[in-house]
Amino acid sequence: MSRSESRWFGKSWHAPVNHPDYEIPIPQGEECSYCGIPFNSESQGVKFSSDDQFHENCLSVLIVGPEVAAFIERCRSAEAGEEQQEAGHG
Ligand SMILES: [Zn+2]
């Protein structure tokens, strides 16, 4: 079993990473490694063992690219409150 090196903070966004065991306090005042904007009490994000920490939105952009991230954002807005099927795309 591999050890997870990432932590998350803020309000859960219902992703697999949002395990209670890995929740940390929001690093308020520290800057996002992607956009440079400091985290505040409303921020949601992920922190890695490398000390890089990102807003949840910024992490999406890093992983899938800005176009797909914008698309996902629209899907989330449209399907707010509804369960989504696992894509299962690897
Ligand atoms: Zn950011």
C-alpha cells in the first residue's frame, strides 16, 4: 500500500483526496504555487510533500489544462447537487 503524500484543506469538494485523515488547516496568508494568490479562510486546495500548495481550481488547470478545467467547471455548475458517475478514465 502506497503512502499518500498529499494533504488537503478548506471545504471538501468531494474528491478522492478529501479523506478526513489527510485534512490540514488552511495555510492562510501563504501563496498558491501556481497563481501566487494567498489562501484565505474560504480557500480550498491541496498541499504536497514538496511544500507546493495549490488552490483546488489551480490544481485542476495544472492537471488537465485550462480548456478542460473550464469545461469541468461548467459541468459542475450545471450538475450541482447531483451525483456524477465516475469517469474511470485512466
Ligand atoms: Zn492558485
